[in-house]
Amino acid sequence: MNRSIAIAIALFGAAAGSAFADDITVDPHPFVSTASRAQVKEELRQFRQSGPSPWADDYNQLPLARSGLTRVEVRAEFFRSRSAVAAFSSEDSGSSYLARARLAPASVPTELADAE
């Protein structure tokens, strides 16, 4: 008995839901190409010959990555920034670190408008 009531409730619930389907939207401005089919095919051929596609699912960017710093420079920069990183990832998000360091905004030269 309970099963038939549950099935009836489920069927009535599904039937009672309203559908919000609408017509397709027709673009009033149709696409007009500025390139010929041959030009597009040539661009595609050049793109495929230029190397791996950065939009591919299996694109591996690590072989192409190059650094301008040496390993020693990167390690030194990391160790210099450890206290700042720890402060900014602490409970107060670095506000006490900034208050203690009294970091002033970088001075930016100001140019005033001339009255003519």
C-alpha cells in the first residue's frame, strides 16, 4: 500500500512540474565570412605545423618552460620571502605583519593639471 502511494505521489509530482521550453533564438545578423575557404584551410595547416596546440587536452607545457633565474637565485628568493608568506597566510591574513612593517605605498609622481 505504501509503495503504491509513493509511486502515485512521484507521478503526480512529475506531472505537476511545469516546463519552461521556448523557441529557438534566431540571430537577426547572419555570419558573413571575410576569408575564403582556401585561406581558412591554409591558416589551419600553418597552425598544425607550428607545434602542439595549447588548447589540446594533452598539452604539456613543461618541456617549453624556461626560467630566467638560476636554482640558487630561486632558493634565495624563497627563503627571503618565507616570513612574509607565513604572515599573509596566518589567521589575520597578514594585517599584523603589515602594521608591524609599516609598509607605505610606493611614491607615485603626481602631475597636476594646468589652468589655461
